[in-house]
Amino acid sequence: MRKMVFVALAVGFVGSYGSPSEARSLAGQLSSFVTQNVIFPGVHNVDTITPVFLRLASQATDFPVPPTTPGYVFTYNPTEGVFERSTGSLGPVFLERVETVGENHAAIGVSYLYGNVNQFDGSNFAQGFNTRVGIVATDPSTGRNFEGGTTIDKLELPTNRFNFAATYGVTDNLDVGLLLPLVVTKLTVAGRGYVGPSIGGQPNPTTEAAAVFGPSMGFSDTSTGIGDLLVRAKYRFGYLADFGFAGGFTLRCPTGDENDFHGLGDWTVAPLLIISRTFGLNDFHANMGMEFNAGNSQASRALYGIGATLQAEQFPWVAFLLDFLGASYLDNQTFNQTVRVNPQIQTAGFVAPFLTSQRQNPDGSFTLTSTIPRADQFNVAVGLKFAIWGNALGYVNALVPLTRQGLQADVISAGGVEYSF
């Protein structure tokens, strides 16, 4: 009897006004899945999770990139009157050091990074009944509230990034370069439609035990495309008490499609202060900077890191890499979305992630305000860098989160090759 009541009410209030458009992007497919994966065919839910996941995932898939300057650099030999390849440190693979590639010299590199973006605050992003999207409506005959929508039982975003980079030494102190990623993302989603009584109404929605669930459904799709183009420069100021100082600058061009999680979708600029010092073959370096987001100031973040490249004189062809990389967002991200439901429905509220407020507009639509909390993300990167042949170097690395805030991959695996000439 209870199930029949739920069925009758759900046909009335779960549906949104209008039907979703055909979507080809990964984010569009997620939205279509949420709106259509309800218990009753032809009934559509309101999607309030895709805008949240889109903002979180576009940042989480923006993996660290190799530095502007490679490991092998060229320094001027005044005695011979020529530039010679340095025999010092092999350099880091994620942080910058002061050294430049050398006037009229260049370097190219290819790196690969992989991570499955599915962790939020240290737990699986998809929590089944705890991550659900739905509508709360009132039965006019009884005044009781009922809730219906979609649970998100699985949501994973394995991401492969192939970075293609090139650097040219304009002068002995100035490097300029480009980095363009090729990004392959695969979105896998599963969930169930549900309906149930809203125990006490908002903000005390239905319990899992009281809900009726439809069959589990899902989809998996892959998208391949270019990411955001990075235009980079580094200028070496000089040395003070054996410490080298340089300034870096990165301009992000939004060439990646944010709806497929290939880019941020915004222009950003990132000035950087670089400090490093060498002790024999060992290199110690620190970076401090800011990334200013022109399209969304709340997504601006502080970037910082410290690390070391350690080499034994007996084995100058291999180096141990230890870097700590941090990114701290400056503010919570607050955004609005407008949703429409069937005007015949007496809507009492919405079930949505990070929902902080809602209001009904004069035209009958609703404006929902969500706030994503700011995050401090700090990773440790451990790996090896080694000589291959001639002026070619290779490296392998793993980045592991030390803080569990925001959306992240459990571990990011990395490897690459660079060549200087």
C-alpha cells in the first residue's frame, strides 16, 4: 500500500518542467542521467549535482605540470667562448628552480600523468543515498511532504594527461615556453531512482529504509581533447648569498573543454617567485605564487612548494626527487542555478549537494544557491630522475595527498622524458 502511494505521488512531483536537451559532453551526459534516472519512464528529475561536480572536477583534473626549464641546461664558458651542458643537478620535475636553459638553446619534453578523480574529503565522492538529487513536494490532500529523485552510487573520473612542452632560451636569463596537454577523461556513473516520505519535511528528508528504489542504472563514456594551453616565462634575477632568485609567469588560455573536464574554462595568470640553492649535485628549491582566475575570482588560489633533488657523486646519472606541492583556494565558491519544476506541483524544497539557500522567482522558477567550501590541498611527490642517453633525461614519480580536502585522486602517477639541445 505504501509503495502504491509513493508511486502515485512520484508521477506527480518528481518531473521537471520540460525535457532535457540532447547532450554529448561528459557533463551533459551526467546531467541527462540525473534528470532521467527516476523510477517512472518519461518523468524527469531536476539536476543540481552536475554544476557542483563540474566546478570540482575541472580543478581536480588540473594536475601539476613539469617546470619551464629541464634538467640539463647550458651555461656559458668564457674560456672557450661557448655554451656547455651543465654537469650539476638534474633538477625537479614539478617545481621550478632558478636555472635557465641557456641563450639560443631549447628543450622539449613529454610527460604523462594518471589519476582517478573520485575522492572528496578523503572518502568516495559517491555515497549512494547520502549523495542524492531530488525534489521535496507537498501532497495538497494531506499536507505531507514526499521526496523523489536519483541517488549517485558511483561516480569516477579516471584522467590521463599527456603534456607536450617546449622551452627556448631567449637570453641567458630568460626562458619562454609553451605547454599543451592532450587529455583523456572517462566518466563512469551509476545510480537509482527513488521516492519516499519526507520525515518531518525539510530539512529532515526521507530515510533510506523508508524509500522505494528503482533498478540500478549507469553509463560510462570517454572524451579525448586538448587541455588548456599554458604560455610560460621565467627570468633569472641573480644570486644573493648563494641563493638564486627568479620570477616566473604563466598565462592559461582556456583551450580545453571544461564540459569534458579538459580545462578550467577560464583565463588565469600566475606570477611566481622562485628561490633555489645548490650544494654540489644537490638542489634545494622553493616556489611561492598566486593563480588569479579572471572568470571566477573565488577560484583563485595560492600556489607554493618546497623540495630537493638529491644526487650522490658516485651516481651522478640518477637523482632522488622529493617535493611538497600545495594549493590553497582563497574563498568558498558560491554560485546560483535556476531550475524549473512542473508548475502544478507544490514544491517544498530541493535535495542538492552544498545547497545553502533557495527562493522561488516570480516566473515560478527557483534559484538555488550552493557553496563549495574552500580547500587546502598539499601533496608529496616522490620519484627518480635519470639519464637516458646524450641530452635526454627520464623520470618517474608519484603524487600522494597529505591533506584530504576537496575533490582529488587518491594518487597521481607520473612519468616523462625531456631533451635539451
